[in-house]
Amino acid sequence: MTVQDDARENQLIKLFQLEQPPNRRRNDTDALLNYKGKTFYFELKSTTKNSVTTVRDFGIEHIKKWQNKH
């Protein structure tokens, strides 16, 4: 079963001193960091198990979406 846990995601944002993008939607960038005039984008992952999967149906569209994210 897939778990979407905003509480864990918010803990990661706080822990790493990131920012949540304004008006963020489910499929948007999870977090960002403004550092020395540059913006770095992050896709955050967490798990409730002993493994992590990034996405179902991984393909070129996800590569394009995530190519500039940490």
C-alpha cells in the first residue's frame, strides 16, 4: 500500500532547513533551497518499510521531471 505522509515530508523540510514551494500541489517539487542566489529543487522520499521506491511506471517523463532535482 502506498503511503503519502505529509508529516514526514514536513519533518525533512524542517530538518534540512528547506522551504516548501508556495501553492504546492501533490505532483510539484517537494522542497527548495535558496543558496547564494541559486535555487535548488528537491524530491523528498521517506518510507515506513525497509526499502524505498521512487515511482510507479518509471520512464522518460519522470527523468525529465526530476533531471534538475536533488
